Amino acid sequence: MALPVAPFSLMQRRTFLAFHGAALLGMPALGQVRDLNDAINKAGRQRMLSQRTAKAYLAQALQAQTQQAARIMDESMARFDRQLVELKAFAPSPAIRDTYLQLEAAWAVYKERLVGKMPSVAGAEAVAKQSNVVLALAHKGTGQLEQASGAPVGHLVNVAGRQRMLSQRLAAYCYAVAAKVNTEASLAEIQKARYEFLAGMRELRSAPQATEQIKRELQLGEEQWVFFDSALQRAQAGAMSKESLSYVFVSSENLLSVMDKVTGLYAALG
């Protein structure tokens, strides 16, 4: 049975198809950090990658979209490594550089959890725990860079970038529920992240800096959210078939792709 997907009327104009989010996030758009907005964007992407790798690990453990998940995990780890080098080199203060040195150490531990053996439900709890350590440090660095910017648009880059992370965190915890990993806590995290995502969308929609192009992308993101949220609700109801697990994967990637575009548009405002 074919997976249900969102209407692609707007997406067709962008040749945006299911699963292409992985390719977009895996593109080698790398190099030196251009400015503080670019730094906030990349720092925020590190938050997302911490959760995307956890999602990909759990998807493989549950045998959902296994090949796609394996590729995404490899791409995400490689991109985290490259951006960490960039952000350490750019760090505009000793305090920010220290945060990235701490992140480097936490990331090394996380990678040990992710590689070296086949993903399994037994290893999921340790992966989830370390993903949160990495996330906290990546979030700290993003906040420090936003503070260094001091500009309203820097805050919006941070908020938009956090939406990317929440799309992946929601999917990861959805899989944790399916794997029966800390079920009550995982359900609570889904509720919390869901609330935060909706609040973020409200803030981005109402921002005076939002251009018409940004508003169009946000509308597309809201369309994708409807489909993703339906998958999350099925998870909370405990109805996680293999088809539902795959739907979570597809819809989270689609939403991620849109919010990555929004974040880049805000970062380009200068």
C-alpha cells in the first residue's frame, strides 16, 4: 500500500519529493562561516543533526526505512563533523570556543554509541541519552552566537533552526515509543516538543522580518506539519505499524527540508 503524502502542488514547483530532504541536508554546502547569521544557522543545524542521527539509529533498530536511515545517519554524522570544525574556527569569543570544545568531546562519545555495531533496541536508550547531551551543548552554542549577534534577525534564525531540530526530535521520540524505550518519558517529550514547534511557527509567522517568500515556505511547512502530526498522534495511540513507522520517517524529512529552507532565508536577510 502506498504511503500517504502531503499534496505536492507547491512542492512540484520546487521538485520537492518525498525523501529528498535527506539529499538536501546532505549537500556539501560547506566552507568557512560567512557571518554571525550563517554561524547561528550552522550551530542550530548541529542541534538538528544530534536528533536526526538518533532518529536514523532508531529507524534502523525498528527496521523502518532501513537503507534510507543508514544513509541519513552517515551523512548527518559527516556533516556534524565538518560544521564542528567550521564553528570552532569561527568562534568569536573564548567562551563560545570552549562550548564547542565541550561539544566536540560529547560528540565523540555519541559517535561511539552510533557506530561499531548494528543499531538495536537494546542500544537505543544510551543513544537517546547521549543525543540529549550533544543537543544541550549545541543549543548553548547557538544561543551564545545569537547573543553575540544582538540583532532581531539572529533570534529568528535561531527559532527557525530550532524548528528543524524539533521535527527530528519528535520523530526520534515517536520511534522510542514504538521501541518501548522509556515510554512515559518519551510520550511526555513528544507533547513538549509538539507544543514548542507550534509556538515557534506562530512566532515565525508573526515576525515583521518575514518576507513573502518566507511566508510561502512557512505555509508549506504548516501543510507538512498536518501530515507529520497525524503520524505522531498514531504513535501516542500506540498504533505503530511498519507503514506508520515509514510515514513518520517520510513526513519528518519533508518537514525538515522546508524548515531548513526557512532558516536559510532568514539567515540571508543579514
